[in-house]
Amino acid sequence: MMKYYADEHSIDLNALQERLRTTDMIPSHEPLLDQLAEKLTSIKAAGVDSLADLRTKLKTEKSLTLLSKNTGIDGNYLKLLRRVTNAFFPKPRPLKDVDWLGTDAITCLGKAGINNTRQFFDAACNGVADLADRTGISQNDALQIRTISDLCRIQWVSPTFARALAAAGFTNAAAVAQASPEAVFNAVAKANKDEKFYKGKIGLMDISRLVTAATYVPSD
């Protein structure tokens, strides 16, 4: 069964360092790179071995303050680290945001206890045909929601933008991860020009960040 998120228990601090170091960060996140290796070494010395351990240590103000005391790392730095690492695991999107399908499918899924993209993704592990039969939605709607649910595993991707990605030919996170930023940028811009999924423009730099984020989404 494909996982919705990467396994945070299997991501050690070296892998975290590599992700942070190689990501084209937005300006407000760039302070994380200041003496990153040294800070992560101190965090590891405090008994943190994995990203899961780190997120636990940063979860509450009390535990974050204790980690700051034990490592000598400024609390504001740790708060920024918490914000960035939590964003690696995008919150599941409510299926009501897939509003272009109408309310019937969403209502049927809600009655089956499926209300967000993660619940749908997990429920569809045996195929959308089986899920459609169990919930009473059409296979076409099930396929569309499966695509949206898969793409919403990528950091920053909303149901609306997932719809644009799908129209551009990228129907799952793996397809985005394997594409060049330029290819995604051009295809999405064309799809949005034709269908008007969203207003405004999304730049190549943001698309590049999105493609990088997609490479960290589980694909098998």
C-alpha cells in the first residue's frame, strides 16, 4: 500500500540536512541554513535521531524550549525549523474543496467516513472501482478524486492547483517529480489559460520548488 506521506521515522538528520541544503528556499526560510550542520549535530547529540523524533521535540512550546536549552540553539530558529519540517507533511484537504464535482459524490463519501484527501487516498488503495462500488459514487468521480488526492500530497498543492496539474497531464505526484520544472510550468500555464482554473500567475521558481517537493512524496 502506497503511503500518503513519507515515513518520517526513516528520515535521519543527514537526510533532513540534505533536503534543507538543496531546496531553493523562500527568503523567510533561508536563516535555517545558517550553521545548519552544526545545529543538527547538536540536536542529534540531544537524542534526536529521526525527523519523527525532531517533530516530537518541536511539537509543544515546553518541549521546544527544553530542546533549545539542551542544544544552545535559539528558540526562534527551532520555531522556524518546526514550521518548515511540518510543511513537509501537508494537511489533508477537505473533499468539499473538490467542489467542481458537485455535492452528490462528496455526500456519499462523507456517509462512508471519507472526508479528506488522505482518507480517500487510503480508501482507494485497492482501486477506485472497488471504492466506487462501496460508496455509490461514479468511477469517473472516483478517478478524479484519486488524482486530486495523490497530487495534494505535494507541498503547496491545493485541490484547485491539482486540477490544473491534472489538466496539464500530470496525474500523480510521481509524474510531477519526474518532469522538468520548465515542462510543468509551460504545461500548467497553457492548461490554466485554456480552462481558467485560477487567477494570476505562478512563476517558474515556485514551480521548481514544487517539483523538488514532489520528489519526496512516496511513489511505491
